[in-house]
Amino acid sequence: MKNTVKNLICGGVVLALLGWTVYTIFREQTPGQLAGALLSADWRALLLGVPLMALFICCEAKATHGILRALGCPQPFRRCAYYSSVGFFFSTITPSATGGQPAQIVSMSRDGTPTASGALDMLLVTIGYNTAAMIWGVSALFTAGGLTERLGGQVGLLLGLGLAVFTLLDVAMFLFLFLPGPAKRLLHGCIALGAKVYPRLDKAGLEAKADEHLREYRRGAELIRRAPVLLVQVVGLSMVQLGCSYAMPYVVYRAFGLSGFGLGEVMALQALCSIAVGYLPLPGSAGAAEGVFLRSFLLIYGEALVAPAMILSRTLSCYLVLAATGVVLAAGRALRRSAPLPAKAENKPGEIVKSAPVERAS
């Protein structure tokens, strides 16, 4: 019942935001003007977005490929690409991207990867992704220059909150990873404080869950100590992955034959927009991402093209990839039904195989 109410509320918010976005678009131009602008784009230039988003999926797949090899339960790269497709699909359709990683872990376990190893892979991928997002965000504050001053108060507030959330999460994850003792005391202290404020809180249950998560981080720290280059590789791949996504508005910019702003400026602005909406509990940041784009990229595209540019950019970077990964997911499930189940990996769940090589990221 609670999940139903939560989904209804989330769906209502998304519909309201999308409705406001549609209203904003057609308040400034007619459907005919919008269609004419969309058709004026050079579709040959837009095709560059296809390999960029394919590389987006492959970067995470490469990170998972290296991590699973280091854990002693390797999977072929094509299977890792399937896991990444599953993750993108479910992350896009669930609030705060909460459904992606559990779906990936389930897919890995069906291929014989211990659940604990799949969870550790997702942990390291998340750390790499958040760290890369923070690097991009901080760099963008300097690269975007005067563009950040034109974002407006509402977008600026979202950006400030987004940077604060990403920074807090990143600091917390590295604290849990490399300083488990202080992290445990901090978590237990917060739980104790919460129990005093709300006496009905399940203090023992929360402490047990916290300890379980900390054990996962300790395993991650052990793997990184044995293969210190691995985390650098994961962060580097995440940097490239995010760069592919952030470059999409520039592909659209060039497709409209525009000039005057460089690739770095447009990517920096998109990085800031992504951080501004990335923490919002909305499926694929639907509604919010479109609204922030319309306000933030007005200077780049102008009033006549900002709405068509938003539609093309979101289609290439989100909706088209969502459709493609949905097809991959359906095909993978169909093939799985017709194939025998693989044997489970022989290593114990969570065991790190010390002799496993770590593949260099290309």
C-alpha cells in the first residue's frame, strides 16, 4: 500500500512537471514553429549522438568487467554491457535511480556471480560515478565562466543543493571506505540521536544494517589496497562516461549550425544542469531536467531553438537510450529463457580472489 501511494505521488509530480514543461514550450511558440525548428536540424550531425551514448553504456560495462575480474568471478564483456543496459533502463524509470543497481545485481547472480560480489561491483561503480560527477561539477564552475551567473535563482538553488548532496555522499563513501572505525561511530551516533528524537525508531535494526553496509565497504577497501589502480580506472571510465552524456547538447548545437560557444563551455553547463537535478527523487529526473535545460541553455540556443534543442538532447541522451536498452533487456531475457542456467561461481560470496588479475582500462 505504501509503495502504491509513493508511486502515485511520484507519478503525479512527474506529470505535473512535464505538463509545466509542455506549457512553457508552447507558450513561446506554436507546434508548427517547433516542428519546423526540429526539421531544420542536420540529422547527419545528430547521428554522432548514437556512438556517444553507446560509449556511455560501454564505459560502465568496462568498469564492471575489470571489477568482476579482480573479484575472481569474471564475465564476458558482452554480459557486462548487458548489465549496464539493465542498470540504465531501470535507473531511468525509477525514482532517484533506485531500481538500476538491484536489477544489475540480480542479472549478475543469474549468470553465476555471487550476490556479494555483484553488490561490491555496484558499490565501486557508484563511488567512481559520484567522484567523476564531482570532478566534472567543480571543473565546470570554473570552465563555464559567466554562464553560471545567468542560470537564475531557482536553477542556482537547485545547483547549490545538488553540489552539497553530491559532496556529502562522496565524502561519506570515502569515509566508509577508508576510515571504517570513525564511520561506524558516526553512523551509530546518528542512529542514537534519531532514536532520541523518534523513540519508535528501530535502533538495533538500523545499527545492524549500518554494520552490514560497512562490511561491504571494508571488502571494497581490501580490494582497492590489493589493486590500487582499479579505483583510478573506474573513476577515469566514469569521467569518460559522463563526458559522453554532457557532450550531447553540443552535438545538437552543431546540428543547428550554431557557433560562438565552445565544446567545453556547453559540456560544463550540462554538467551543472545534471548535478542540479541528479539528486531529485524523479524517474530519470523527468520534468525537472527539461525545465532546467530550458532556463539554463536559453543563452546558448536563443528563444527560438532552446525548446527544440531540449527535445533533441533529451531524446538522444535519455529516451532513445531508454528504448534501446529496453530492447536489449527484452532480448536478453528471451535468450536466457532458452539457455541453461550457469553454475554458481565456486568462490564464497564476498571472497576476493587474491590471484585474480586486474585488467587495464582502455
